[in-house]
Amino acid sequence: MLSSFLLELNWKELFLGHEEWSFLLEIILRTAIMFLAIIVGLRILGKRGVKQLSIFELVVIIGLGSAAGDPMFNKDVGIISSILVFIVIILLYSIVTYFIGRSEKFEKLVEGSSICLIKDGEFAIENFKKENLGSDEFFAELRLKGISQLGQIETAIEEISGEISVFYYEDKDVKHGLPIMPESLKERLKNINKEGYYSCTFCGHTEYKSIGNAGNCPKCKKSEWIKASNRKRIT
């Protein structure tokens, strides 16, 4: 039954669709032309448009990719039309970047602005809430930078590119802070059995606590705490 199915299968339509074999050569030519057009376009955009993608620049790159992709294999899409799309996108990019360089308000409107996420070893709660960033994802990024607890961080800033810039305390100034290693937030406490430094699991606020009821965090009013860490960074 399988052999008969394979015999009846239209192999040409399977591999080429409704096109002829000669169209394969045209695809090669179309792809080469659009490949060169992409290189020229990115060269015009400059290194900033490639290395540090803001939301605006990402839209530009997606637009160029979409304009380049269709004419590579779609016979109904002419190359001249796609080149025109390239020219319009690059022209709009040039106009927008011109106004970005001359107006700080316009720059913030188009690209957003950097935002402080950690200050003095604790979360800047209101800023962190504004960002679509989960704590697990954020902690993973910090661990990749060799950070094991928030007390090692003086300031952490999310740049407009989405990257996290971190400024560290010197080893002698490292404070007790919220540990961010995997599984570290599982042992949450509402009662303190051993006095010492404890961190709020929500905002990272850290303070010395005596035995007894842990109470609410003075910063975020949450009531769950974990043992703080004063571990130094390993570089």
C-alpha cells in the first residue's frame, strides 16, 4: 500500500509546487540580488542598527527581512517592488534617527529609556513592575554575570536594548542581600528561629531580625523572608 502511494505521489508538485524546474535558477538569482540588497541596507543603517537593537530598530530589521524574503522565492513578487520597500524603510529610518538626535522627548517616545531595577542591593519596586520581566528570568541574567546575591549590586539598569548593566560594590562594601541562586527562595519564613540578617522575598529589603515573628517588610509590606547572604562575587 505504501509503495502504491509513493508511485501515485506527484513528486514534481511536492518539491516545486506549481513552478517549473527552470524557476530554481531564477530563485538563485533573486536570492543573490536580495542578499546584496540586505548587506547594502545594513551598511547604510550603520553599526548601531545591527549591534544594539531597540524596539524601533528591531521593527526596521524585521521590515527589511520581510521585504527581502518574499521576492527570493515568490514569482509573483518583483524585485523592483522590494527594492522600493528597502528605500522607503531606510528613508524613514534616517528621518526618525535625525529627530531622535535632536529631541530627547522624541527619543524616549520612540525608543523608551533606561530604567533602574536595583538600587543599593534592593529592587526598585515601582520601576520593576513597569517592565515585562519575570524575577526568574532576571535572576538568571544576574547569575550569568557571576552574581549570587543582591547585596553585591550597587545599581542594576535595564538599557533600551534590553541588556542589563550592573555596577558592583567593592568586596569590602558588599552587604547582606537576597540570595538568587536556584532553589534559594523555597525556604520562606514568617517566624525567625535564629537571629541574623534576613531578606524580603519580594523586594529584597534586608535587615537584622531577632527570634520571633518576622513581621511585614517596611518597604513592600510583604511578610515572607529568607536567610540573607553576604557572599562576595567570584570573578
